[in-house]
Amino acid sequence: MNKKKNPDLVRSINYTVRLNKPENESFKKLLKDANDTRPQKFIREMLTKGFVIQPAKKEDMVMTDNLLQALNEHRTVFRRLSNLIKAHDPSLNYHIEQLVLSIQKVIDKHDW
């Protein structure tokens, strides 16, 4: 950050912290749990926000993709079922349409 543009945002305040071995091991474990975040970034986020957001792991992303795929498949099956019974039982058709809408709301609500 340029000091002339906004001097309040220049990182000019230093803190020095000394750790013993158990504290250092605990700190390294926290860094590893945060997907090997750099120590400076980790400490800055802890001081300013009080927590560090851990990036999503690949396994979690795959599980989320599988859930989305399953929801889409169920929605399609219920739509087909609704079309098959539309003329025979309008009340059951209405309930299936409501179920399809609720599945669609879940899909739309989340940023997959």
C-alpha cells in the first residue's frame, strides 16, 4: 500500500512473539488444519476476525457435487412421476409438485 494514498492501511506496526516447543507444535498444527496457510496471514486473520476460514477440501467438494447430482436426479424422477399420474389423482400430483419445488429451493439456495 502506498503511504501517500492511505497511510492508515500501511502495515507498519510490528509484534514479536516467542513460542516454546509445545506452543510451536500446536501453532504448526493449526496452520496445517488451515490448509498450510502462511503464518502471517493466519495470525492477521485471527487478530482481525477472531477465526480463520478453512478452504474447502477436495473430498468435501466431491461430496457436495454428488449431493447436487442426486438432488437433480430425484427432482427429475418426481417430475416424471407427476406427469404419469396427473390425470388420475390430482391431489397426489399436487404433493409431488410441492416436493419438486422444495428440492429445487434447496438446489437454488446453496452455492454449489
